[in-house]
Amino acid sequence: MASFRAFWNSPVGPKTTHFWGPVANWGFVAAGLADINKPPELISGNMTGAMCIYSALFMRFAWMVQPRNYLLLACHVSNETVQLYQLSRWAKGQGKQTEHPMAIKYNA
Amino acid sequence: MAASKLQSFWNHPAGPKTIFFWAPTVKWGISIANVVDFSEPAERISYPQQVALMCTGLIYSRFSMVITPKNWNLFGNSIFMAGTGLYQVTRKIRHDYMAELTEAKEQSQKSLRSQDLH
């Protein structure tokens, strides 16, 4: 109970924006996971690529910042993983646009 | 005069030789990617992703003003990110829900016109 109180009243706790900033970054991970089974035609290569670069740099940022921010580091490692997976799905789908099973074929 | 200013920027502890400069700079890439995606068809927009962009943008706008020192670059970036997210969400809502309304309107107008012919 005492440790929860310490967390609740901490200067970087949930009553402050210092907490919710890094929490907001987990939203990217959650969104990526929600879209994990989306058909590759619907993935945005631009956004996913930008996310990969962004999280790669912020992993280093979280490590080098004083004090070291392990929560932010964990967030960006997770996001990098999810976004790289989505990027690979997008890339694999790039050459296969015309072969989607739902595509209507007008031959014969 | 200009040379020493450039030097002090170049050698700054949060300057272009450090991650503290490049990481926030690259964060602009997310908003730019979203703006490029404005011209993509609305079917390809992802609700979870755009909502995450809006929330991150809004939270970091406040964050940037509360930290010491205030980070105006992050503030501008976050506001812009939230704005692009909001625009994409309204585009998709319009496509998903309002498109049915305009279609229904066109159908009813068509049937009215065909009635006039009698």
C-alpha cells in the first residue's frame, strides 16, 4: 500500500504529465498490435517506415537521456518490433497486389 | 559573430552531434508521412493508428510545456501530429458513414426522377 502511495504521489507519477508522455507512446504499440492481421494492402508503407526510424532513434535517446528511461526504452523496442513486422508484411504484399483472393477477375 | 554562434550550436550538448537533436528531428517524419498519406484512399486509414497519433500529439504538447526547459520544437511537432491524426480520422469517418448517406440520397433522387417520367 505504501509503495502504491509513493508511486501515486511521485513527481513522475500518474498525476503528472511526465508519466502520461511515455504511456502515450505505448499507444503506437497497441495500435500496431490491433492492426497485426490487417491485409497488407491496407498497411501504409510511409507511416510504418517512419515509425521504424523514429523508434530506432528513440531507443538510443531513452538510453542516453539523464536519468536513463527504461520504460521509454521498452516502449520503443516493442514498437520497433511491431513496426518492422508490419513493414515486412507490407513489403511482401507489394509485388502481389493483383493476386489478392478478393480481386475480381474479368478473364474469360 | 555568425561563426561562433554556429560553433556553439554545433558543439551544444543537445546539438547535431548528439541523439538529443536527431531523435526529435526525426519525429517530424511521422507527421510528414501522415501528410503524404492524405492523398491515399480512405480505406487504407487505420483508426487505432490515427487515434494513437492524436493522443500522443495532445499529451506531448502538454509535456513539452511542462518540462524544463520548454521545448517549442516538440510542442509544434505534437500539435501538428495531433492535427494530421484528427484530419485522417474525420476523412475516414466521412468515408465510412457519410458516404452511405450521400448514396442513399442519390438513390432516392433517382427513384423520384423515374416517377416523374410517368
